[in-house]
Amino acid sequence: MNYTAEAPAVWDPAFADADDCLLSTDQCVVRGQHYFVKGLIEIPVIGSDEVFSWGVWVSLSRASFSRASDLWDRPGREAEKPYFGWLTTDLPVYPATTLNLKTRVHTRPVGERPFVELEPTDHPLAIEQRTGISLERVREIASTVLHAGDGEQR
């Protein structure tokens, strides 16, 4: 019920050894100028208590990334106001690119990935987040992602 991207779309494996780049399971910095956090786009599964989620990367401003990093291990961080960000994960199961969709990143308690709320647009991913998806749609996503090898099941 979860598929995740290992890195933001702009990440290049050649960055791994650069002093001004970082890729961890939760945060990414590219050339000391672009900042990303990993979060979850959660989509309710209609007729179920289950939630389908995409593990995605969102770019944040330097100030927002710095603030999120400062609070990373601090209890109570979930009281923080959401951060604006741009989705930097392309989810190929959608007919239109998901890159650069506007988001709000909601911090959760320590140990939990942030919740990524998409701007309520007519993009199919944003519609699914608002209205939910069927179990059949979950199967369709799983088949597409696993067949393409574009995601890793969690």
C-alpha cells in the first residue's frame, strides 16, 4: 500500500561523492542550493480503513529546510506550521507529470514522515488525494509500478 521514490527527480548518482550534496532516507541537498524532504502523499482507499501512500520528495526553501532540520528530532515538532514546497517526484502512473505540483508539507511527530498535502487542483493525483481511490485502482498502480520497476514496495 506504499510505493516510494529513493531520491528527488533531480538527483544524479554522481552527486553521491560531492561535498555539497547529501542523500539520506529523509533529506536531500543538491549542490548546497536545492533542499528536499521526503514525505507521504496519502490517499484513502474507498470502502476500506486502508490508506495508499506515495513516498515522495518535496523541495523546500533554504529557510524552511533549515527550520525542519532544526526541529527534526524535537518532540512537539508537529505543532509547526506547514511548509510550502514543490513536488519533485514524477509518478509515471499519471497521464500528466506530477513534477512541480504545489504542496504543503505537514510535520508529524518524531519518527513519522511528513504528510504532503497537494494543492487542490484538477490534477488526477490531487483529485485522488481528495476523493480516494478504489482497491482496483490500487491494484492498477501496483501493476504499473512493479512492471516498470519505477518504485520500491514498502
